[in-house]
Amino acid sequence: MASGLAALLDDIAGIAKIAAASIDDVGMAAGKAGSKAVGVVVDDTAVTPGYAMGFTPDRELPIIWKIARGSFRNKLLFLLPGAIALSAFAPWAVTPLLMTGGAYLCFEATEKIIEALGQHDEHEDLEELALSSADLEAAKVAGAVRTDFILSAEIMAIALADVSDQPLAIQAAALAVVGVLITVAVYGVVGLIVKMDDIGLHLARQGQPLLRRLGRMLLHAMPPLLRGLTIVGTAAMLWVGGGILVHGLEHFHLDAVPSLVEGFSHWAGRVPVVGAVTEWLGFAVGSAVVGFLIGGVIVAVVHFLPRRGKKDHAAPQPPDAT
């Protein structure tokens, strides 16, 4: 009896060791995978606050929560099973899908730059004005969740590429950990950003001069912070999307563009002391240029060429000379 109990305890201890080793493997895999997705996380954090702006303060956090709920659904119900299925049955498709998502990020960033330079679609603004507050909120949340789906797909694909050598169970657990932690971090920061003006207003009304000064600083900091986030988000889209395309071309042995970007990166890295930083910046800038060029081609195909075709089709024909 005692020997049977001892054997059972030995078995339990062995299972516990295996479980602990598996948890360590998941943790290491999740850490490795998550670190490669930082660029997309920056993009996600920078882009999302804009969807909650323009609403009354009492609706800001509920809107962020709705978007976060959609992000959890995107990652855990759709993208995680899809990523595992790809890893098991079609690992060759991961790079093309990554490049497709990267091209979309480049397109969206280039479109934003063109709009910022003055080519803004007024028809979209008029459509928003025609919506009620509830309809506008639903439309904003739906748009944010769609954008999150693309960014989440990039995060999961980047993470999958880094853990593809692990067993499927470790891959699934690592992707789930990455998805949950990134979503909590991103939308926690986004919630803090969108409520920063309310926090500043509350502090500015306090009796203590230090708190009032801090509150006024927060209020004055919000407009430039939001503008800066817009710029950072757009730059991150170009850098991440372009970088994905550059690595994808290299994967398919189309080395002309990757060689140019890597050559520029190595040249930038010759700066003494901070060479590693400037080399990384050089690769980011080179990738962003590639992303902008490819995004420009897609924008032209999607927007400008169809409009030109319509104008040409609608142009009046010259009168018949006879």
C-alpha cells in the first residue's frame, strides 16, 4: 500500500515536472514571439485612440472595451485556430499571408499620408454626419475591429513564424499568451490615453497648486500627444509593413530590394558608439520607403485609376463634323 502511494506520488511529481517544463517552454516561446511583434503593437496602440475621440467622456471607455472585446475575439476565436491550422497543414502559406497583410498596412499608411496632405474624401465625412450617435459609435467600433483584425493577424503571423519549430501544443499556448497579453497591454494603454484629458481636468480643479499644475500640463499635452500618436502610428505601419515585404522578398530569393535596404542599414550602422541604434533606424527607414512606394501603387490602383476611368468614360464626345 505504502509502495503504491509512493509510486503514485512519483508519477504526480513527474507530471508536475513535465507541466513546469511545458510552462517554461510556452513562456520562452511567447517571449520570443512577442518581442518580434513590437512594431505592430506600437501601430495598434497609436491607431486605436482615434476611434474613441469625438464622443462624450462617458462613452470613451465603453467604446475601448467593445474594441478590446472584438480584439480578443479576433485573436482567440479566429486567428489562433487559423494560425495553428496553417502551421499544421500549409506552413508555406505563412509568408505570402504575412506579405499580404504587410501590403495592406502600407496601403493604409500611404492613404493616411495622402489624406493629411489634402486629398481627403469629403463624402466619408458627410456620411458620418448623417449617422446618429449610436450608429456612429457602432460604425467606429466596427471599423476599429476590422483594423485590429489586420494588425492582430500580423501579430499572430509574426509570432507563429518564431515558434514554428515548436510542437503544435506549445505553438497554440504561446500564441494564446501573446494574444492575451498584447491585447491587455494595448487597450490598457489606449484607455489611459483617451481618459488623460479627464484626469488632467480633475487634477486642475484640485486645491493643491502642484496638482493643478500637473492637471494643466496633462490638458495642454493631449493635443500634441494625439498628433504625435497619429504620426507614430502611420510611420509604424510603413516600417512594419515595408519590413514584412522586404523579409518576404528575401524569403523568395528576390534579393534586389532587400539588398538595397540592408546595404543602407549597414551604412547607417557605421556611426561610432550608437551604431546598433542607427543600423536599426536605417533598416526601419529603408523599409518605410519601400512600404510607401508599394502603398502608393496600391492607393493609385484602388482610388485614382477607377476615378480617372469614370471621368474618361463620362467625358462628352466631340460633335460629329457631318
